[in-house]
Amino acid sequence: MITNDEIDAIYNMISRNIKYYRLHNKSKYADGFGRISQEKLAELCNLSQSLIANIESKKVRQTFSITVVATISKVLNIPFEDFFSDKTLN
């Protein structure tokens, strides 16, 4: 069985990766610096800006569905599985 600590680690990894890829992005939605604001990402994903902020926050334990991750993945033009990798540790 998966422990609460393991679940927290998975959510934290996905959260870090969402923020990383939002701030280091080459999609058509990125600004000249390769960034997409939380507001813009929320709008493109049909989500609230507060949900994006909570997902990225280290202070809030925000749960989210696989559908949310898949939607963000599509908008950011990042392979879905990349959100489940520790390679962007920051």
C-alpha cells in the first residue's frame, strides 16, 4: 500500500514540475522569456488561477486530478509523463 508520505511526494513532484514547465516553456502561449503566467495557464486550461496557484504552492496541500495534469500537459506542450519525473528539481 502507498503511504501518505509517498502520496505527498508525488503531488509535490508534479507541482514542482508544473511550475517549472510553466516558467520554462516553448509553447505558442509563452511570452518572449518562455514563461506563461498562472492566469494565462488557468484561462487556457479552463481552470481557476487560484487552483494553479495552490497546485504550485509549497504551503497549500492541493489535490488535483489526472485530468488536470493532462490538460496542463497539453497546453504547455510537455509530455504527460514528464510531470512524474524528478529531473526538474528546483
